Amino acid sequence: MSFIKRIINYIHSLYIHSDVWKRKLKKEIKEYFASNEYGKYKSELNYIQNKGLEVFNYDFTDKYCAKEIEISCDDRNGLKYLYDDMGHKLYFPRKMSKKQIVDYYRTLLMEQDDDSPHKYLDAELQERHYDTVLDLGGAEGNFALSVIEHSENVYIFEYDEDWVEALRFTFEPWKEKVHIIKRFVSDYSRGDVVKLDDIESLRDSKIDLIKMDIEGEELNALIGAKSILDVNPQCVLLLCVYHKANDYKEITNYLEGYRVQKRKNKILFIYDKNIKPPYFRYGVIKACRG
């Protein structure tokens, strides 16, 4: 990416995180639904009208907004951490302040609420034991932590070095079975990008669960995992389908032969610069064969 393009993307990022952007988008949504499908999204629109525009426009988020979260600092490495609901230490990048960590973790809790469109594990998946789990787009490692006690091997794909450092300390207690891979995942292998079918250590693995949250590259990653999925028909897929407007349609069309389940409710992905009607999107889908 050129320097000029990086600057443009940075400026745009600041804009779409601003109150100006939210006010503009709220006005567009109000005008659109004045004459289109209001009843279909009545709950979400009432929330926006009364409480403001958010990614999750549902009352379940209220329980997390003021949740007390204690942040500590590890004297060994200087990294801040917290204890998750299972008692695991979850580390964060050096550059994040305590307030940023608290806000971030509250959002993680919202994402995994039973009523959230972004929830990964349902009751059935929480009871399973896994041979090998792939976590594409590991970030802080919250998903991998949620299955670490029930998995023999976990591969975490994360390219951001700030997160990679934090991940190494988070998963230090399980370092024998956790593999952190600093690569992007897509449908080809070159440079910093890899496709799953080209990773030799995965070829003989029994892969039971794959989670993908990779900024709109989910379909390409699936294409690049064709051989893996062919030899692991029991593998369950947890896929984010909200980064781009057509993700849900394109990904479900590709998953011929899979049974697809949608999580509750929908996401308003306000960070998509190309967001357009009908605005609300499915969040995470669970897909399995049979």
C-alpha cells in the first residue's frame, strides 16, 4: 500500500469513528426507513432513535456499559491484562491505555452475549472436545481462550505484531499446543499471505472447528481451504459475514452442501465506508455439513 493511500485510509478511519459520521448515517437510515421496511427493523430503529446509533442496537448491550473491569500490569513484561470470566489472563498491547482496554473488553462481552449477532459458540459447541481449532483473525485471543481447555491444538492467525506479543503471553500456559502464525489468510500464498491448504502441518490434522473474522477475506480463505474442508467433513465453520454488504449471500452460496445457522439479531456495521440500504446485516453464521 502506498504512503498516500495509507494517509487517506487513516483520515477516513478517523472520520467513520467520529460523531459527525454517526449523525450523517443516522439521518440517512431514518430517511430510508421512513418509506422502506420499517416494521422489519422496528426494534433496532427504536433503539437508534432513543439511544443513538451503534453496531449492536439492542438493549442487551446495557448490561455491559458500566461493568466493572479490573486492569492489572504484569511486572515481568510490562503488559496490561485482565482476568476473563473463566479466570484466564488476557493480555493487551502496550500502546493501549486502561480505559481503551476496558472499552474494548466491554465490546467483547457484548459480542458474545446470547442475544448478540456476533456470538461464536452456542451451547452445543461449548460442550464439544476439539482435536484442532483454527482461529483466523485472532486479535486479543478471546475466542481461542474460550475453547483452549477443550482443544488438543489451536492455531491462531494474527498479523498485527502488537497483538502477537500479547497473544504469546496470554497463551503461555498452553504454549505446547498453541501455534501463533503471523500471516494474513486468503486464497493464495505469497509474502505475508498464506492459504490454509498450503500449511503443511495442517494437512494431517483432524480439524474440527474454524473461526474466521478477517475483515472481509472470509470467502477467499474458504476457497483457499478447499482441500482441508474436503478431508474434514465434520469441521464446523464460524464465519463473520458482515464486513461487506454481499458477504452473507456470497459465502452461503459458496457453502453448497452445508447447513447454515444465523445468530440472533443483526449488525449495523457503521465502519464500512460503503454501507448502504438496507444497512442491517447478519453477523456470524455457523455452518456444518449434513
